[in-house]
Amino acid sequence: MAAYVMSDPVLQFITQTVFVVAFVLSLVDCVRRPTVPRVELALLFGCLTPVIVQQVVSQTGGALPNWLSTLAVAAFLAHPYILLRLLSHFRAVPRYQHAIAVLALVGSWLVVLGGDPLPVSASFGLLLGFGYVEVYAAGGFIRTALATRGITRSRLVAVAVGSGCLGAVILVAGLAMAVPSAMYVTQPLSNVLALGSAVGYYIGFATPRWLRRTWQRGEVERFLIGLSGHSAEARVTTALDYLGPAAARATGGVWAAVAIREGDDRMLTLHVDSLSAGVMQTAGIDSVVVDSQAPALARAWREHQPIAASRPESWGAGLQTIAEAVGGVRGALIAPLIASSRIYGLFLVLTDRDSPFADDDLAVLAVLAEQAALSLERLRLLEDNARERTTLGAVMASMHDGLLVMDESGIVRYCNARTDELLGTRPGIFIGLSRESTTDTITSRLVESESSVAAELRQALQGPDVYPQVEVELEVAGAPRRDVLLQSFCVADAAGVRRGTGIVLRDVTAERDLIRTKDELVSVVSHELRTPLASVVGFAELLRTRELSEPQRQQFLTVIAEEGRRLTALINDFLDLQRMGSGRNQINPRPARLEALVEQAVNSAGDDPLRPIQVTIDAGLPLVRADADSIQQVLSNLLNNARKYSPHGGTVRLTAREAEGQVTVSVQDQGLGIPPEAQSHLFQKFYRVDNSDRRQIKGTGLGLTISRRIIEAHGGRIWGESAGLGLGSRFSFTLPVVETPTTSGDVLIVEDDPGFARLMTAEMAERGLSAVSVSGVQEALEQVSTERPRAVVLDLLLPGADGEVFLRHLRKAGGDRVPVVVVTVKDLSADERTILDDLGVVEVLRKTAGAAAVTGDAIKQILSAPHVRDAVGTRR
């Protein structure tokens, strides 16, 4: 063994110390957590320690018994075999290599334990075998390092350097034996290589804590740099897809995923990159469950600690299936993602080794998990904030009130669309404006008569500490005047610190109109009710207190009756308007002859030689959809108005004509006319034209309002026209025409869905076929009895009776030759299809999107066939 003794005492001491320290550290680690890899690692350094002890004893002048020296050499010779065993934890070692190592170990032991001095050739052979295994192991560690990532790669590179250096020491020792004259070169080289071997093994197998932390910090920094690329704008799911492969790179895993808890249960959704997604697709797994069937996952979840699990049965069925799809998996690293005492999920890393380096991988994974959980929490908070901002922005943008928000310096930072609508400004024009410019923009839209209010508004908007409310009237080009209430308020943060000023613009036009309406109602009631009531009471008092002649009595009673009817009409108008406003006035349009409605209204109006009514109605008017009583009310109101506002007489002309699917009725007089500025207000409640020539004409201003609501409830419209004062006026309204149903056609469509029936009718028309549609079996039977169609389209699911009933009646009535196509949503069984075939159904189609067009093509093709054409003929 003299060839293994270093010549430089300093290097020898350093080398020996490094090996002994590595042995002590690995032995302590093995005792604390005994596993097969840790035991083998302790044995690896234990093989070298006896030789080092022997060297130290010999250098101090002592001597060991021969048998101890022999055992020290034998232990040293076991080093290559133990190294090969450790290599097998990182990569597969061929059996023949294990066999070579075992044979070399046994042979060297036999030679050494034989007791005789070794010849040079035997020693040289032992050195070559020793060196071969060491160099092979070094190559294996290098290949493994190249195939892996993270801290494991760094440690494997160091181990490969240590093995290579030790192998080189042995080979150089062999060279020194073969060429003694090269001692001056081989001894220094052996010293350096031995030191390199010691340092490499120490760094690789017994890495000092400071170096581990340095490597861990580097991996964490790379991880965070990659994660930071997703934190600002990317969504949470994008960052999740990055976390798994990043963890795999940092720990040297072959597959990794982050399993995220989506709800309150323990079903975790897996997030992976595109490469790992292929494995998941092959395995058919997209989630894992943390339960008793996956004790490793449950333990990491429960204890909030990272763990390494080498038994696949402890991973759970989902992760175990993925490991089988990956192939070659020998271990799993599991770390919980925890932030703010909340567990978000688990880091899952599958490895192809169960090495002594698992603790380093777990340490790195724990740090990565902590950083990932913090990033996830921050990302979710950002996403939640963005969602809240979007929701808040949508709420503020859809507010019925306008909203302006200024910051502390008075610059507008937010303005919703309603503000621009109320003020008639371009969208975004307020953003960035100062308080002064904003105030000028608002005050410029006040009506001229509001100059005093403008000063009040300016003072309110300029004051930072006073937040009054001001009501103004705005005038915007192309829009009616609006009454707007402006309320400013303080914008403060959670601590109550003022951060700006807000202004709410509320459109109170309807409220002010209601107040004005109430005022008008009081005025109307006070005038229109008080006058007839005074007449009724006055004449009744005369009748009660005086002796009157019979003609006087009749005159007074007539006045009382007329004023009573006037009161009744007024109260009825109020009640009708109230019922319409509350939705309790039921309009039931039915087919009606307009001629009869007009005749009844004219008769009710009575004769007036000064203001006769002339009726002109086009011949052959179709039926209209009308509620007879309501339309009578409208006609009576228009005719009474025409006579009432024609104090000097004139013919009242009532006309009716059909145009574009509706009937237009007009009532034209030759009376007072309507000024242009009043025409847009004619149908407002209580509105009456304020002119001296009509102040003596009694009325409530409700008749036209009631008429408009009645006509609009019929689906029509009403309007008034006048060329001006003294030129008369014309009021017109429209009523919809009753659609006359088709009573014959080439195709009979039996379908209870009116929309689908109209669609099929249109498809038939595009193919040159007429069609008539009915919605039930009874209607279909009546239609067939009247006129037999050339073909039938039948729905099986009909109200009352199903389509099969109609089909049987059709065949019994002699309609054997009429082709029938069934179009239904019903899932038909084999027996039901057989029944339809027996009843002569030509085709059964599924009622889906595009079914109407397919049905039209089928009917067209069926009717075009010669035998069908001859059988059913053409429609009579």
C-alpha cells in the first residue's frame, strides 16, 4: 500500500481530514435517519477511513497489527463496489458491471487475504480493476448529472469529479509502479488528484450547509425570475402552468405539476405545461384526491411539511397512474403550498431516483412552495382586484345617475357615460380636466334664466369642504330640457382621509314632471270639479227653496243633469287613467269590423247641423284587431274634440284606409287649429293649449292621454297634425289588420310550435310549394276533410292527442297515398319506428337546427318522384 501514501504532508493532512469529516457527517446522518442510500454513503467513506487511520499511525512511528492492516486494505478495496451501488440509485447500472465489480472485489480480497506479498503484476492488475470501476462510476455520475437538473446536478458533478480523481490516483499509482523513474511527476500529480477526490466526494456526498444554501438560493432566484414574468399581467392559470416545470427544473424531477384546491373539498386540479399535459392525457388524469387512499398526499396536507415518498401505493391512484405513464419513476416529492395560513394546494414532483439527496430537493421544493404560494396569493388578489375594478366600473358605467370623480388636486379621474349623456358631451372629454374647467362645462349648459343658480353651482363645486346639493335645469342641443340634481360628496379612504370629490348628477325630470302634474291636477280638479259642483248645488238649492214654474224647474233640472254627466265623465277619465297607469285596465283585441265601430261612434256623437260628421271608409277594409269598447272611447274622444274645438262650425271628416298591413283612421276638423310649439305636448297629461280663443272650452286635458295609451296597447300609434292656428287639425291612429289564415296548400304542416310552423311554411315557399299549418289533431282532421294535401309534415308531440292518432285517422279516411314526413324531438324506439313504417311514414327527421330546410328538401324530392306525382296528383 506504499503506493497510496501521499508525499506532501500538508496535502495529505487536508485530504485525510476531508475524508474523515465526510465520514463523520454521513455516519451521523445515517444514524439519525437510517435508509439504504444513507447506509451505503456511510460505508463509502468508511471504506477509506481505515486506510487513513493506518497512514496516520505509521506516520507517527506506530504500527498496526498485520490483520488490521489487511482489513484496512480489504475495506479500501470495497470502495468501487459501494460507489457502484450508490450510482444505481441515480441510474440503472448493467448487471455485468455489477458482476465485474463483485468479481474484482472478491478476487482482490482473496489475493490480499492470502498473506503473501503481491507480485508487481498482481498489484498492477488490482490497480487497473480498481481504477476501471472508479472511472466507470465517474462516467455514470457525469451522464446522470447531464440528464438531471437542479442541486442534484451540481452534487452529481462533484461526485463524478471525486470518483474520476480517485480513479486517476489509482491509475497514476499503477504507472509509478511500472515506471519508478517517473516518481517525481507521479507523486505531485497523485497528491493533487487525491485532494480533488476528497473535495469532490465531500462536496457531492456531504455538502456543507453554506454551499447547499448557495445552490438553493440560485434555484429559488431562477424560479422567482421565471414566476415574475407572469405576476403583472398574466392570469393565475398561466402562472400555475409555469410552477410545475419550474419545480421540476429546480429539483431534477422527470414530471411535475401544481395541484390547486379549487373549492372547499380535497379534489385538486392539476396544472402543468404542454409537455406534462401529454402524459396526463395518456393517463386520463386531470386531478388528484387528498384522502386516506393517498396517505403521502394526506400527510403533506395535514402536517404542512414537504415529504419524500418512495412507495407508489402511498401516492394515490391518480398520481400512481401518471407515474406509470411517465415510466421509470422511483420517488415522489410532495410539498404544500401555504400562505397566510391558507393551503392552496400541493407541489407534486416525480423523480427517477431515490437518492440520498432527497433532503436537498425537499428543502428547495419547500422554499419554492412557499414562494409559489405567496405568488399565487398575490396573483389571486390582483385578479380579484381586477375583477372588482371591472365590476365596479361596469356598475358605475351602467348607473342611471351621472358620476364625476376628482382627485385631491381637482383633476377629473373618472366620468361615466351617463354624465356625458346628461350634459351632451363627447365620451372622455372630462377626463383630465381641472375643477374650474369642469364647472365651466356644466354651467355652460344651464338655461339662460338660471344665472343665479349658476353662481350657486360654481360655488358648490369649487368649495372643498362644503358639499351642498343644487338643482339646475340643463339645456342640451337636440334634447329636451332636463331637471338635474347635482350632489357633491367627499371621497375618502378607509381611514377617513379625504382623497377627492365626487359629483352625482341625477335626472329628476320625471319627478319634477310628477310634481307639476300633481299641481296641474289640483288646478284642474279645483276648476273642473268646483264649477259643475257649484252649478249642481246652486240649482238644487233654488229648486229646494223657491216656488218655480214648471218650465223653470225643467230648465234647472236639465242643467243639473248636464253638469252631473260632466262630473261623471271627468271622474271616469281620472279612473281610466289610473287603471292604465297601474296596468289593471285590460285590453282584449279581437277581430272586428271597423265600419261597425265607426258607425256606433258617429251615432253616439249625435247630430249637430253646425258641425256635421262626414264618414269616408275604403271599400273592402280587412278585419282589425281591436277592443271594441276601448276603440269606441278613442273615436268618441276624437269626434267630441273635433266638434268642441270648432266653435264656428265646419264639417268633421272621419276617414279610414288600409296601408302596409294596418288601417289608419283620421278625424279632421276645420276648427281652431294647434300652434306649432304645442303639437309635441298634445298627449301629455293635463296639457291644454293656452290661447284666449279656447279658454272658455271646458276639458281636463286627459282625453288624448287616455287615447294614446289605448292605441299603443293595441300595437298602433296615434298622432296629431295642424297647419297652425285657425287652420284646423287632424288626429290619426292605426290599428293592426287581422291576418287571414291560409285554408289550403300543397303541404299540411301539423305543428304546435307557431315559430317552427312559420319557418317550415317559408321553406316550402322557397321550393315553390304552398303550405297550410294547424296546431292540433282535430284541426288537422278538419283540414284534411275539407281538402286533401299532397303531403303532410307531422309532429308526434301535439296537445290533446299525439300525431300517431292523426296518422291512423288519415289512413282510415283513405289517405293511404299521401306521403307523410315526421319531424319530432321524440327519441323513437325500434317498436315505435316499426309502427310508423306500417302507417306509411316516408321519412322520420330529428327536430334540430336546420330541420326546417331539410324537411323542405325532403318534401320537394318526394313530390317530384314520378310515382308520387301520379299517385297524389296536384292540389285541387
